Amino acid sequence: MTRGRFITLEGGEGTGKSTLAAGLEEALSRRGIAVDRTREPGGTRGAEEIRKLLVEGEADRWEAMTEALLLYAARHDHVERRIRLSLEAGHWVICDRFFDSTTAYQGAAGGVARETLTSLRRLVLGDFAPDLTLILDMEDPYVGLDRAGARGGAEQRFESKGLAFHQRLRQGFLEIAREEPERCVVLDAGEPKERVLESALAVIDDRLGLKS
């Protein structure tokens, strides 16, 4: 059986990752591809419990290194109990956030040294990585924060960290894209959602050999 492909969606708050994930699932499914759409933190029963610790509560509930450790605990469970199994079954996995979010949120924006996070990633995941990462970029992070705030709900902890945090976050994601152009492609999240989906599918076609 042919191994599935692993696609991750990254970006700041309110950039449309969840909307794009749903659109990709529908479009790929129409082409006869079995899709497993998931998210981080979360994706398994245990990882969803850790998610609550991370995305709810006050902005200063945890410091960045503690967040990174919690995220990698959830990620290990997610990879071993769901993602690897789906890929081995030939499914394409679309994941809303993965390790690049930790590098950007806890590293570039939160201040944890990049080499520390790289060591943690290698310890937990080895050489396991996405086949393709789509980074949704919003030029003005405030627009994304406004979108995210309109959703409401209890999961507003990172949104409450302030504009300066989210400006550093954006630069962190762009730096990742510059460093790994063979894996990462930046999409303009300010475009209409239909255009973003069209651009994403064109990238998948080009990078992963998908044909309509």
C-alpha cells in the first residue's frame, strides 16, 4: 500500500487554517483520496485534554518552555496513535498546526531558544516531518486577531497575548518559510477563501504530483 502524504497548515491567529483544512478535505476527497483531517494541539483523546490546558485560561498561565513541553507531549501521542497509522493506511493527513507552530509561538514569539526546540523535536519525533507545509500569512496580524476574537469561546488564551507577540509570531513563520523552501510555501491569507483554496491545491499539485 502506498504511504499517504502529510500536509500541515500553519500561521497566526485568524488566518483561515481551519477553513482551508475543510476545503482541502472536500476537494481531495472528490478526487478519490482518503483524507484524515486533524489538528494540534489535539487529534487524540489525550492530546485534546492537553489542548484545554494550553488554549484556555489567562495569557500568563504557562511560560513558553512549559508550553513547549506540553505541546510535544500531545504531539507524540497524536503522531503515534493517529498520524502514523493514517499515513500507513494510505490516507492523506491534513493537520491544522504541527511543529512549526511551536517553533514560532514558543520560540520566535515566546523566547525559547531555537536550538532547544530543535533538540526537543528530534527527541520526540526523530526525522518525522510533513511532506508539505502551507503557511497562511496575514500582513497585518491585527486583522487576524480581530477575526479570531469574533469567533468567541473559551479558547482565547494566545489571542490575548497582545499585538507585539503576534508580530513576532508572523516573522517567526516567515523565517521558517525562508529556511525550508523545499517544504514550506507561503499563501496570502488576505485573499478570499476560495482563492486561498485554489492556490493551495495548485501548490499540492506542483509539490506532491496531485492531478485533477
